[in-house]
Amino acid sequence: MSWLQLSIDTSEAEAPLLELVFERLGALSVTLGDAGDQPLLELPPDSQQLWNQTRVIALFEGDKDPKKLQHALTEALETAIVQRCCWERIEDRIWERVWLEHFKPMQFGQRLWICPEGQTVTQKNGVVIQLDPGLAFGTGTHPTTALCLEWLDGLDLNGKTIIDYGCGSGILAIAALKLGAESAIAIDHDPQALQASQDNAAKNGVSERITTLLPDEMSTMTAHILVANILAGPLIQLAPTLDALLQPGGAFALSGILAEQQAEVATSYQSFAHLSQPRQCDEWILIPGLKHL
């Protein structure tokens, strides 16, 4: 089975109109994405802000007649807009396998590897995390996750308890457990993220040492190590909470921070911790620190 894909790069103001027109023409799906590499972070709830340059992609059934669609678009939209539309026929594929073709074993630090199922790592004494290739987040490919994995690989985690706040796929908690941590607490506000963490922990043989919790399920537990890979705004708001979760002298890493947000985040933690030199990958930074004794 094939699909007919229409894509157009447009303005933030024009995108909602195109989305509506494509839907009325029978599009199976309409996706709005970034056409200009502009990050949108920490939007208010229910915000509908789009990118200044937005790519609108509509997917139609393969048996649709492109000429008829083109004619319908011409009647609904200005000619200049229609002329910017790009058409492409896409053959159906096993998309998880396509993604897997590009996801190869990746090394972080000296010994930590993220490896898709069905592939192997040859490094002796390498610590390998098997990850579900169908999972679209928390794979280690994003700089914020990579920074956290490298930080964990450089720690002595033997016998320690770690909290992974904003766990997503659970990749950081699982990495810590496989690097020697005794137990991990994975916290996320999204129940689906907690389920993904549980599934990946089972896949890696560490499910008995990981606890998954919603934020309001936390009690008075504390940990030796804490990692929070979220965003600058939540990190600032959560500073008292994360302080309370970490034992005196405990190490922590804050990630999901753009370089220009470093000072504001650091200010929220300086009263109870010593902060080390930030680590940077692309425009993202990780702030490591030690809680005061």
C-alpha cells in the first residue's frame, strides 16, 4: 500500500488554515512541525503557539488522484500557496525497522552503551542497555540525554540509590542500575512514561530494583544521586523538591537547559549546593553539583 504526502513550508499565521483545508480534503493525518530549527520550550498550558516557519504535512490514501487534489486546493487556496506544495508518493514500509536501520549502538563515556534489540556490542566489560527500537523518546540521541549518560558513566554508583526525576523511557535510571546502583526511583507525571520505564527495566533485567512513581506519590525517600533531565522552568520551580529528595553530600545533574538559561537555573540551586563547571553539547548544557553536607 502506498500513501500520497503533501508538504508545504509556511508561516505561523497561515498554518492553521492549511491544516483545516487539508483535513476537509480528506487527509488521514495533518502534522505541524518546525521548518526553521526554532525551539519552542515550556509553553503555557493549552498554548497553541507554532513555529515562525512551520512545515505542514498532510497524508492521503494512495489511491487519491493528485490532479483532483491539486484542483481542489486551487479552489480553496491562493495560487501562490498551492505552487509551494510538494507532492510525494510513499511506499508502505515496516517503519520500526526503518528507524532501526539508523539506530546503531552508541557509546557514552568509557563503558556505557545504548544498543537496539538485535544488535550487539563487542567492547569487553561494556555496560549495555537494550532499548526498544519502537520507543521514540529517551534513546540517548538527544544531547540532553547524552550529557546525563556520560555523567552517570563517570560516577561510582556501587551500592547507591538514584532518583531519575522526569524519567521518560527510564533510560537514565536503567543506566545507573546497570552501572552498579543498588536501586532507582523513576518519577514522571506521565503514566505512559512510567509504563515505558517498567517495560525497559524488565527488558534489561533490573525491574526488581526500580520503583516508578508519579510526583504526588513521593514520600520522604531520599537518594545518594539525583538526575533531572527536564527543562529550565520546571528545574527552577522544583529546586526545593529536588533538594529534599537528595541526601547531604549527594551528587546531582540538571539537564534540559539551554546555554542562555544556565545562570537562572544555577541561582535556584546555589543556596544548598556547590555547582561544578557545566558540560555542553550543542546548545544544551548539564549542570552538575553536590548538595552541601
